[in-house]
Amino acid sequence: MDEIAVLKQWIKESDNIVFFGGAGVSTESGIPDFRSTDGLYNQQYDYPPETIISHSFYVRKPEEFYRFYKNKMLFPDAKPNRAHLALAKLEQEGKVKAVITQNIDGLHQAAGSREVLELHGSVHRNYCTRCGRFYGLDDVVKASGVPKCECGGMIKPDVVLYEEGLDNDVIQRSVDFIRKADVLIIGGTSLTVYPAAGLIDYYRGSKLVLINKSVTSRDSQANLVICDSIGKVLGEAAGLD
């Protein structure tokens, strides 16, 4: 039996599946992966991307932060791909209990997934750092330079920058879902970013699936490894037309 057929069978038999995904889930929607050879980390700027998208840089040089953020991290026209649509379908069928994502693009929700745990926040939520007023993605995209609130305060994206901690509530809920999962599917991530990558250590089951185009450090721990396009694999396994 080939790998996708095995995955299909596991999905068919389970009603407690958790999906954990990284940047590779969104590359098929045209959003570049940070760490791939043509990703953000290999493009030249006055400062390395890790520096620009750090909390201290955001505070110190907001103009430079927002120039990079708007040019390289916002993709308002991106659409969900087959991976997003397959997971939303499986949730509607009562099989997928939660999607845990390292992505900030909101494409899982756009595809119809409801239980989405965003480890690194979302570009769709933005707040005034002075009065707390909420702003959507459009407000940030349309603003020239640094987006400002009507009160004069600076607007900050609700994304986790370097030097900032992850939301404890989101982490705890992710741990709970993973711990109780029958099948844990991990896709589109090299499993190098901590603490997020460490979440898989909470899995107690025997159906750990890794779907990634390249090898990961956890391949030897997985019960099923599929090196292929995540959209293709999940689309087939979920029975998308």
C-alpha cells in the first residue's frame, strides 16, 4: 500500500486528527518560505530579516520595519490552496479537531477551518499600542509609512516578533489537542523553530505523519513520512474533487 493510501485509511478510521503546519503549507498559495533557498532569509537588505522583524528593531526603526513587513510579509491577494481546503473539509466531517499553524496569513480560516491555533499571530489583527483599538489588514496595507491610529498611537501587527514570547494560552491549548490526538499530521515545516517544534513531543499516539518536500530532523520518529507536495497529498487523502 502506498503512503497516501495509508494516510487515507488512517484518516478514514479516525475522528481525532490534529494538524500542525509551517510555511510550506502556504508556499503553494504563492507565499514564500522564510528559510527556503528563494525565501526571505536569502534576500539582501541593509539588515538581516531576523533583525528587522525583531521587537527591538520595530521599536527603534518602525519605518524600516514597516517597509520590510509590507513588502515581504503581507500577501493580501493569496488564496487558500488544496492543503487548506482539505483540512477545512476534514474538520467539517468531524475528523480534524484542530489546526495548529506557525503561519500568520489567515489562509486556514479563509478556507473554512474554525479551530485554528495561530502560534505566531496573524497579519489580520493589528492594534494601536496606545489605546488598543483594532485595525484590519486593509488599514495597514493602505497606510503610507508607519500606520497610525486616530489617537496618534502606532499600530502594531498581532504577530510574534523575534524577542517576543508566544501566547501561553495558545501553547497550552495546542499541547492539549496534540496530547489527545489519535493521528498527528505535520506538514510544511522543517521542525527547526522552537518552542513550536517541541510541541510534537507531547504526542502520545502511534500515527505520526510527516509531509514535507525535504527531510526533517524528526523523520526517524514518524510512523509515516511522505516527501511530496502537501496540497497534493492532503487533497488526495481528504478526497477533494
